[in-house]
Amino acid sequence: MQYKKDRRAAVLAHHPDHGGSADELIAALEEVDRKHGLAPDRAEARRASQQSADQALAVIATAAAGLVAVGASVAFTLITRRR
């Protein structure tokens, strides 16, 4: 119940339609979430995002290496074929 009250107060105080800015509203809502233990820290979110990007890059690199290996195998087969 207190969470809803705090969120409502933040929206009323910082909403862009009532003279606030969108950035202030987002920051105020994040602060309410942190106060009530519902939002992860921004640094943690950034680390998780970077980790996901690193994993995606590893998948792409592995797929590219597989394509190169298959291409080399096909090329070798075509070159060494007896006529």
C-alpha cells in the first residue's frame, strides 16, 4: 500500500504534463522502486546487459567459424576431386 502511495506522489510531483520532466519522473520512480526493494541497481543492469552482449558476440563468432570450416571443407573436396 505504501509503495502505491509513494509512486503516486512521485508521478504527481514530476509528471511532464504538470511541469516536470520525463527524466525527473523516471529517476523519481526508480528511487521509489529502490526504496521498496523492487528495482535492481543501474550498475547491475549494465553489467547484465554487457554480459548478454558478450554472449551474443561469442555465438556469432562460433557460427562464423563453423561457416568458414564448412566452406574450407567444401573447397578442399572440390580441389582434390579426381577427374
